[in-house]
Amino acid sequence: MDYKYVVIGGGIAGVTCAETLSLLEPDSKILLVTASKLIKAVSNYQKVSRTLEMFDVEEKDKSFIETECNNVTVIHKTVLEVDSIDHVIRMCDGTSIRYGLLCICTGGKPKIIAEGNPYVLGIRDTESVQTFQKRLKKARRIVVVGNGGIATELVYEIEGSEVIWAIKDKSITSTFMDPGAATFCLPQLNETKMSTDKPLKRRKYTEEGADENVDRNSSTPGGSALGPDWSSHLEMKGAEQISHKVHVEYKVEVSRILTHEEYTTCEKSALNPSQFSSSDCWPVYVELNNGVIYGCDFVVSATGVIPNTYPFRKNNFDIAEDGGIKVNDKMQTSVKDIYAAGDVCNASWEHASHWLQMRLWSQARQMGAYAAKCMVSQSNNEDIPMDFCFEMFAHVTKFFNYKVIILGKFNAQGLGSDHELLLRVTKGEEYVKAVLQDGRLQGAVLIGETDLEETFENLILNQTDLSPFKDNLLDPNIDIEDFFD
Ligand SMILES: Cc1cc2nc3c(=O)[nH]c(=O)nc-3n(C[C@H](O)[C@H](O)[C@H](O)COP(=O)(O)OP(=O)(O)OC[C@H]3O[C@@H](n4cnc5c(N)ncnc54)[C@H](O)[C@@H]3O)c2cc1C
Ligand SMILES: NC(=O)C1=CN([C@@H]2O[C@H](COP(=O)(O)OP(=O)(O)OC[C@H]3O[C@@H](n4cnc5c(N)ncnc54)[C@H](O)[C@@H]3O)[C@@H](O)[C@H]2O)C=CC1
């Protein structure tokens, strides 16, 4: 069977790519191959500002896209390998398909410490969350390792179980927040969870069913990654009648994970943080590199993502240090006629001054759409400019029940020491950080309902010289929107 365009992956990058191809070339044959039974669909897409976007994500049956885009066929199969010379993809079931242009959107899989240890869980898709929930129901204490998005959301949502949060850094949520913002959010950690959430302009993640899934080894892909609000509508309750109980262990890494038997012969005693239960009998023990041992029921490794490149191991792709397939500013890999988008790729072009890659839902959508445009332009021998969305990094999310917006070089990434930070903090209400260099705004962290996002976005994009107004930039009595109009 021959298709002009083939896309591998039913996550947000792959589905957006196939939809965009269909829109641009309604008469061409497009195939989407996905190992997950359900595909991801974006709905209620909302542009919050020029670069910020929000949307719902739903898991749908493949018929959804086939009905919406009648030149798209979806097959539920796992790709085994790609023969880039003959332009053929081979499936695990022995069948093969010829492609004209191919886009790889196979996402990532959790990078798990002590992979294979039955007491260590990773979280990526619906199935892994269900396993986690089931284990948590019986748990009195868990250890969460990692300091990014998943760890932050889990630690905040879990009730009924003690949580030891082991992080490498000196402050929580370091992937998204600076130490100041972390200090602002920290009180939320041990607060009894509010029964009514603070209003937040952010939508829900919904699912129609569970992914068909297989065991997690390098050759068998799982379902698509979860996304916005995956945690807030799920019950995450342990076995105890307690609300939040979190102990953060800073600047540590896991040295060893010990079974109960190994622990009893290791001649060291486990610690119990004050206010935590004093039990010394746990199924598993975690030894940290500061020498401390904690017992727990199981460990969650929320330690990032590894791009899912296993089916392409025989291809000669240029691979980046993070394991992603390198793509240029046209989303092309180093292999002719093959593109890549989403978590699987590494954006290896020279980035605009205020953009950076993070493996996020929004970037998966943007890359999928842009890859489709590039594929069509290649087949028409045209050149297209880079999409505006890659001009500036922008992300809206929710942590600790606060709306969190991060813009540009929000953590002064790559700015060296020659930058200044302006701060405005109202305890329990808002945290505003502006990163300036040469009097111009380079990035910002906005926590709470600050309503500053549009103005700050413009200031970053326009590189307005703020030197004369610097002292007033964060003055709550000045409406800076009017000021810069
Ligand atoms: C728990 C969790 C919470 C998250 N929360 C947020 C959030 O709040 N905001 C945010 O912006 N981002 C969030 N993310 C990140 C976001 O979900 C991902 O960046 C995004 O979904 C990546 O999309 P993708 O299409 O590149 O990959 P995936 O969604 O991983 O899709 C990959 C697809 O490829 C298929 N596949 C893989 N191998 C093969 C093969 N050999 N043959 C055929 N098909 C194959 C898979 O079945 C799947 O359908 C979260 C991620 C996780 C895990
Ligand atoms: N609200 C949001 O925007 C959310 C986004 N996501 C995205 O989903 C993906 C997966 O999430 P995460 O796994 O949280 O990845 P992440 O990249 O956000 O964070 C990984 C964390 O693990 C730490 N780490 C890595 N190796 C470690 C080790 N060996 N020991 C201890 N710590 C280690 C890193 O320092 C980092 O703090 C990411 O791309 C993330 O951006 C996930 C949840 C929520």
C-alpha cells in the first residue's frame, strides 16, 4: 500500500500533523499509524495571547479523525522499523507500507530510576496512572523522586499517604520555577487540600477509555502521554486518614533501592521524619546519597522523559544529547524525506532569543502542525517561514492550585550573571518575577491571577527599553497595560 504522507504516533504531535496535512492537501492519501488504540484530540482550542494557548485534550477512537478528515486512514499497529532507502515502514505484524514523506511522532517514555524494580513506578499514560492509583490505595508512605511537572502535581494531589519528596535541587519544582517562586508555593504543600479549587482558566483532560497497552520495555511502545489536568480529576488517595503530609529531602539523589531483606542486613537504620509514622517495617527502602534511608510502600520515579526512538535504531538519524532525533528549522531529520515532531525530537535549529524547547503538550501540537506545513511545502517545492510560535517560549499550567505562566527565558536560561530580577510577591496571592537584561524584558514567571501575561509577552517580543520605567514596572498601583499602550 502506498501513501503520500505517513505519520507515526497517535499522540498530540502525530494527530495534529495528520489533521494539518489533511487540511492542506484534502486530496492526498494520508496514513496515521499508532500503537495506542485511542488517539489524542485537541478540542476547545483557545489562544490566550499571541504565544499562549490552552486547549482540552480528549482520547478518542480512531474513527474520530477518519470522520473529520476523510483522506486520513488510521491503523492501530506498532512500527517495527523504517527502511529509508525504499521508503517503507515495517510493522510488528509483518505488514509494510510505502511512504512518500514520513513524520515520526512517537513521543517519549518515562526515564525511570532502577527500571524493572517492581517497587518503582513511572507515570506516562492512562495505564500507568491506573497502576499507580491501585498501589496508592494500600500505601501508607511513598517516596517521589524527581522535581519536574509530574512530581509537583503528584505531591500536591496525593492525600492519605505520607510522601517523601526526594529532589536533586535546593528548591521544589525547579524545572518550572526559580527558588523564590518555590518558596512562595511551599506553604501549599502541607496545607489541608481545599475542597473548592481556586478559579482557574484552564481546562480538563478527559478520556473515553483506557489505552491498549503493553509492557514497558524499550521495544514496546505504550499509550500517548497524559496532559493538562491529568492529576486534578483523579482520585489519589492512600490508605491513611490524613490530608497532605509531605517531607521534602533537598539536594539528594537515590543511591540504592533495598528490599526489606536487604535492609535488614545493611546495618543502617531508616529515618522517620518528625510527624511521620514511626513504623520501621516497609516493603522497600530508599537510600539517598546523603546516607539517609527511608522506608516506603513504593517509589514513583518522575525523572523525565526519554524520546522513543527504538524503532529507528537502525536508521542513521543524528541524535541529540537528550536522546531526541535532531530536526532542523523545517522539522526535517538528517534522513531524507523523514520529519519528526513532539517529544521524540530535539529542536536542533538556532532558536530565537526567547524560545526554548520543553517537552510539553503545546509544543507537541505546534511542532506537529508546523511539520505538516513543511512536508507539504517540500512536496510543492516551496519555502515557508518558521511559525511564529517558535519566536517565544510560553506555557500556562497549574501548580499547587495556582495558575502559573512562564514566558521567554523565565529562569534566565543562557543569560549568564549579567541580568537582573524584579520581584513582586503577595503571600498566598501572587508571585511575579521579571527577568531583565540591558533594561529589556527577557522572561517572566507569573503565579496567581496577575493579568500581566499579554503585556509581558509584548514587552519580551518587542524588546522595549524599560530602563526609564524599571522602578515602576511591577508597581501594583500602576496599570502597566495602559502605560505601554
Ligand atoms: C503525566 C503527564 C502529565 C503531563 N502534563 C502536561 C501538562 O500539564 N502540560 C503540558 O503542556 N504537557 C504535559 N505533559 C507533556 C505532554 O503530555 C507531552 O509533551 C505530549 O503529550 C507529547 O506528545 P507526543 O505526541 O509527542 O507524544 P505521545 O503523546 O507520547 O504520543 C506518542 C504516540 O506514538 C505512539 N507510538 C510510539 N511508538 C510507536 C511505534 N513503534 N509504532 C506506532 N506508534 C507508536 C504511541 O502509542 C503514542 O500514540 C504531561 C506528560 C505526562 C506524562
Ligand atoms: N503542568 C505541566 O506543564 C506538566 C508538564 N509535564 C511534562 O511531562 C514530561 C514528564 O514530566 P517529568 O517526568 O516530571 O519530567 P521533567 O522534565 O519535568 O522533570 C524531571 C525531573 O527529574 C529530575 N531528575 C532527572 N533524573 C533524576 C535522577 N536520576 N534522580 C533524581 N531526579 C532526577 C530532574 O532534575 C527534573 O527535576 C515533561 O516533559 C514535563 O515538562 C508533566 C507534568 C505536568
